[in-house]
Amino acid sequence: MTLKKIDLNYWEEYFLEQIAITDEMIKGFRDSLSSQNEHQTADLGDFASLNQEQNDTYAQISRKSLYRKQCHNALIRVKNKKFGICMKCSEIAGKNVYIPIDLLKLNPLRTSCMDHQKK
């Protein structure tokens, strides 16, 4: 039960779109950091608040960068026709065990079948 070419095309477009959206979000966060740096103040209370905002923004950039990397890796699996295949089953048993499409729709970044997801 392999994913059909049309399904792979859908997922390729999906991940390309997710990467583009994430790139825009990361750019927005970086622009926000630049803006925050321009508005630094000598007031200690304002400085603490600004520092917290910057830490939150860095955390957002980190999370979005990780998501972008995961989408990029999924896109590579799509192009190599490995998307939807449990990576652990491939490594351990050398066989292709397909992840049910319903599970992929819930979490397109999933790389494990139900048996290996639990472990």
C-alpha cells in the first residue's frame, strides 16, 4: 500500500507551503527583535519587560525553526518516496510498514507506525 503519486504531490505542496509560511513567521519575529532593540530604554521596569519579550521572541524563533526543519525533512521523504513509511520498521526489519493515512492527516510530520510511536 504505497502512497499514490497524486498523494505525494499533495504532500509536497503541503510541506512547501508550510515552509514558506514558517519562513515568513520567522522573518516577522526577527523584524520584531530589531524593532525591540531600537526601543530600548533606561527605565529598569521597561528593560525587564523588554527582556522578557525578547526571550519569548527567541523561543518562538527556535520553535518555528525546528518546525521548518521537520517540514524540510518530510519534504525530502516525499521526494524520495519514503513519506508515510515507518522509519523504525525500515531500520530494524528492513521492510516498509506504511503509516495509516488518517494518522498522517492528524500529524503529517509523523515518522513512526502505531507500534513504534508508543515506545
